Amino acid sequence: MDNRRSFGNRPSFGGPREMHKAICSDCGTETEVPFKPIEGRPVYCRDCYQKHKNDRPRRPDFRGGGGRGPADSSDSSDSGEEQ
């Protein structure tokens, strides 16, 4: 009996992943990725991904902090300037 939890019809984390064939946007090598490629978005092989992974914009960190996100320094109410 398999005691791993699943989410809907997807396997749980750590289980086998469905791999999709793709062509690397940089070097043109055929590769496999664990997601379905979307037309118009680049897909990279392992080597090229390592070169590009720091190029992506960082996602905001929503953990902790009361859910308000980082303070916005452009907010004039906190700038200390009189209007």
C-alpha cells in the first residue's frame, strides 16, 4: 500500500515527475524539463539554466512580516517632508 499523500491527481512531492521534451533556448540542445513549456517563454537545459538563474527577477517573500510586504520608500506620508 502506498502511504504517500497526493494532491488531486498529481503525485506527492518526491514522487516521479512527468518530464516534457524541449529545446534549450540558448544552445539548442534537446532537454527534458519537469513542466510543460509555454510558447514564447525560454526553456534552458541544465547547464544554460545555471548561467541564467540569477538573471530572473526575485519573487517577493511573503512569509512573515504580517502580510504587508516591504515598506515603500516612495510613500510621502512617511517621508518626514511637510506638504
